[in-house]
Amino acid sequence: MSDRYDCIVIGCGPAGLSAALNLNIRNKSFLILGTKQCSHRLAKAERIDNYLGLPEISGQGLMERYLQHVRSRGIELREERVTAVYPGDGEFAVITGKSQYSARSLIIATGVHIERVLPGENEYLGKGVSYCATCDGPLFREKAVALLDYTGGAAHDEVLFLAGVAKQVYYVLPQRASTAFVHDTSAAAVATVPSLPGNTTLMRGTSLSIKGTETVSSLIVDEQEIAVDGVFILRETQKAENLVPGLATDKKAVAVNGQMETNIAGVFAAGDCTGKPYQLAKATGQGAVAALSAVGYLDKRPK
Ligand SMILES: Cc1cc2nc3c(=O)[nH]c(=O)nc-3n(C[C@H](O)[C@H](O)[C@H](O)COP(=O)(O)OP(=O)(O)OC[C@H]3O[C@@H](n4cnc5c(N)ncnc54)[C@H](O)[C@@H]3O)c2cc1C
């Protein structure tokens, strides 16, 4: 399925929701794609004291207020994780685990990337390591692949897709030793993983690394070495530059100007993904600016 929009907002945290609200007010056609919890960071905030007008609110409470507000305007949030973006001529193809969409502009509001890069991940990126199962899965027809799911079991569509093309799939649910940024890989969350195809093996491990020579040859899960040709890594928040090829960064954040424009015409960014300070007021403010800039960009171009 392919649908075309004026804008696609990636991420439904405070920055993405603020962008969506402003696109809605400006009567633009848009889609907002995000994860189930919308902002796993905000959900962790016990009490927020610095958000003007809403003193002592909890992160969860504020998220509920945000969602009530956008839903009251008929904005629909689509629970789909974006795995790749392909910029074209004034047009962007946005790929999710479930579908493909096209848009004339993009707002990146994916939050801050806090995951540790795995040993071998950068070295074998494009040489067996990929972040997009539906894009690169067909390259591993009849081969063995691993899917590392850092989303707490939300990668079921990708598992099914890979199981349909690859000979053998190792579906790995990483377990965290640290509790600092734990995603829900608890027994309960794991139990919600629906039944897996016959060529798929469910694994768990705390220490993961990727090995190879020219290309990937194996994945180490704790003490066990598994022979694989490809490793797919799915994270709650991916580095924005890995999602959008050619996107410029500055000190590991998406480089933006005061209008929230990136180096790619038609691509805007807002919130924690643009760097410090990691604050709600900045995220919602930048989301609004990004939307207004996208509106200005769209209005100057023929449909
Ligand atoms: C414990 C804690 C306490 C905090 N307390 C405060 C406070 O008191 N005051 C304050 O101002 N700030 C506070 N913050 C910071 C605040 O939560 C963040 O600044 C804010 O959530 C940033 O909003 P964001 O929309 O940029 O990113 P996020 O809230 O991180 O939302 C981005 C969302 O995009 C989704 N996403 C990422 N990649 C994709 C993709 N490829 N496809 C689809 N969706 C994707 C992610 O799942 C994520 O949910 C706190 C943060 C934490 C962790």
C-alpha cells in the first residue's frame, strides 16, 4: 500500500505531537508514525516542575494531556516504526515494518538515541548489518539471519517477513544488565510475542557482538556463537542519520538551523534528536517551528 501526504512526522513524543497539532491547524495532510508508548522517556518522568502552566504533573499525566489534545482534533496516531527513508525528487518514501508511504516533506522527531552501539555494528553496517528488515531482508534469501529486537517484542512484522525469505531466523530479545534505560523485555513482555514460524528460534542474551571478515559471519550471544549472514537491529530510537541517508549531524545530533531545517530540502527536525538541552519545552517549541517551516516550504512548491 502506498499513500501520499504533504508531510510525515516520525515519532509521537512531545516534539512530534506538537508538530502534528500545528500541521492539523494549518490544514495539511499528514501522517504521524510512532511507537506504542509514544514517549518512553516522558513516561519515566515521575514529576515535572519546569513545564509552564502545568506544575507538578507526572510524565504519564502530561502524555495523557498531550494525547487528549491531539485526539480531540481528530489526529490519528499510527503505531508503526519507520525503518528507512528514501529521499527522491521533492518526494520521500517512508518505509515501516507494515507499509510504505510517500510525502512531500518530513519532520524527524525521533528523540535521543541512547543505545550502546554493538561491537561490530558500525564495522559491518551495509556488509550484513542492517536496520531495515523489509528493505534488505530479500538480500538474505535462503540464508541465516538474526533479528535483534530492542523494542521489547514489537518487531513481530519484521520477524514474519524475514522468516518468509530467509532459511533460518534467530529472533534475539536482548536483556539489559543496567536498569538505566530498560525497555520492557520482562517475562510478561516476552510472553506477548506471538507464535513464531518454524524456521525461527527465540533467544535471549545480555552480551551481543557481531563478527565477520569482509561481511558478517556470526553473532555472539553471551557465550554462544551463531553462524549468520545478516544481522538486523531494531531499536526504539534509531540514529536519525541511519534512517535518512545524507542527513547532516553536529555533535551526534541532527544539524538544524533556527527554522528547524536540516541540510536536506523538505526535511525538518525537532526535539531531543536535535541535541541538548533534552527538555519538554524545547521539544514542543521546536515541533511547532518545524511544522510552520514545513507549511512554508509546502506552500512555495507545486503539489
Ligand atoms: C526520567 C526522565 C525525566 C525527565 N524529566 C524532565 C523534566 O522534568 N522536564 C523536562 O523538560 N524534560 C524532562 N525530561 C526530558 C523529556 O522527556 C524529553 O526532552 C522529551 O520527551 C523529548 O521529546 P521528543 O519528542 O524529542 O522525544 P521522545 O520523547 O524521546 O519521543 C520520540 C519518540 O519517537 C519514537 N521513535 C523513534 N524512532 C522512531 C521511528 N524510527 N519510527 C517511529 N517512531 C520512532 C520513539 O519511540 C520515541 O517514543 C525527562 C526525561 C527523562 C528520561
